[in-house]
Amino acid sequence: MKRKRVRIPDLVCVRCGLRVESRAKTKPELSMSDSPATLERAWDFGMVDADVIAFPVCKPSEEKQWSAGRLSEPISYWHERNWIRWQPEGKVNYVRVSRFRAVPRDGSATKGVTEGSETSVAWKARFSRRDGVVEAVQGQRITIARSGDGRRHTQTVPTTLSIVVGQGEEVAHNQIIASRVRPETDHDLHCAGTLPDGHLPQLLASRERTQRFTGVKLARLRGDASLGTPIASLESDREEDVYIRLEAAAHLVAVCDLAAEGLFTPYLASPELHYAITLITLLWSFVESWVARRWELRPHADLPDADAHDD
Ligand SMILES: [Zn+2]
């Protein structure tokens, strides 16, 4: 059975509710996979304007070949793996989803045949190739003096790109210096420390599935018992997504002290094995959040590894 793809932003801040999705790249670029034919494979599926996409550049630092196999007539079994240890390089750029949606993409490319109709979308940007200081910005020309030896490098940026750094500003390797979409500054990303007023009820009532999921998860991690009623209603809604119903059940048990047996047993008895697996994963995070609250600590971020349950 093919279940609809469950994609949820990788990180959520327990304090302010900011959701971040990470798209690691092997070179500095603002590109994402996208499939115009399949709604669930669109680059922004499940995301809202306020979400942020992080683009860490990762370089392989260690590579190992691993293989194991058995060869005997008339059948053979062979398994090969390539283990790579990745090392983040330079600045991680962050761009708000609303910024991408506001600017037409610069292009799309279709990957190899084996990946079917999978394509990627990209927005043009220029990245600093060194750590340094912006010495001058004149028109579309930007001069960066490299840290250490002060060596200058000037480049002219096409007029379609806006320069997003100013004179005297420190820039890091791989940082966006000119772009079609404005990246978030460190100041923009500073945690507000609190949720906006009415944020959780709004998330729970959202038409966007991933928002409801985030709402239930945040309510549990924050130990917010005041939302028992809307969460119980999500739990009992047979039309609701099963992962949200499971999260809601966990909230009712962990935060509202309802009996686990009645809420969890139907999932364990279900012929869908992955429901049971999800429940076990969830019980583990439930133990974690229970321990965290017992110790009066709060986990900083939760990583719902939902993709692992895809068919
Ligand atoms: Zn925050």
C-alpha cells in the first residue's frame, strides 16, 4: 500500500515555534528537488511562508567502500555501500519560504532517467569564496578583502541579483553576497523566546497537515495541558492523518494523563506494521520528553524522522 508522503520540517524551535528544513548541498547553490507532476514532491510541499530553509554546504571528508556478498551458482547476492563522512563548510545560508515564493525561479533541470520526472529548481545567487570583509560595493561590483592576508578580490554581479552585504561587513566562506532572494540575517533568526499569541491553537486548526503535526508536537514537548480538547478532537477524527492522530494520542497520555491502553492498542493491532513502528518511535520520544520534564529541562529541538516510514 502506498501511503502519501509524510514530510515535516526537520527542526522546530520549542520556544518560538520556528520551523527549519535542511537541504544539504555539496556546493553553494540555492536549489531544491521538485516534481511539477507530483504535488507531494514539490519543493515547498507541507511548508508555510514563515518556514525557513537551511542550505549547509557539506564536503566529503572521509570515504569508505564497503561491500559484502555471496556468489554461488545460479544466484548471487551482492551488496555495496559507500560510506561518506560529511563535513560542513563555511556559512549555512537560511532563506524564508515566502522569499522563494515571491520570486520566479531561475531555472529547473531534470536529473537522470533513473530518477524519473524528478527535477530541481534553482534561484541564482553569488557566494563568497573566502572569509573576509566587504571593502567596497560600487554599483554591481563588490570587493572582498580576504581574512589573514587582506588580499582583495573584486567581482561584478549581474544586474538581476541584488547585493545583500554592505561595506565593512564581515562575510564567511559560502555566505550569500548577492541573490535574487534575500537570505535571513543572524538578527532575523534570533529566537524570540516565546510563541506568538494564540500560536498553538492556530497550528492545531490549520488546514496544513504539517502545521497540525507541529502544533501537537510542540504542545506535548512544552507540556501544555490547556489544549487537551482540540487535541482530543484530532485524535478521534478518523479522517485525520494517522501520524497526527498518533501524536495526539501521545499528547493525551503524556500531558493529559489519559490511559495509554485505550489510545495506543488500536494502532498495535492494526495490520499496518508501520503504525506500530511509528508508535514505538513515538513512545521513545515520549520517554525523552517525560524525562526532560522530570528534570525540568526541555529538549531544544525535536527531529521527527518521518521520512523513515515512507513505503
Ligand atoms: Zn526559537
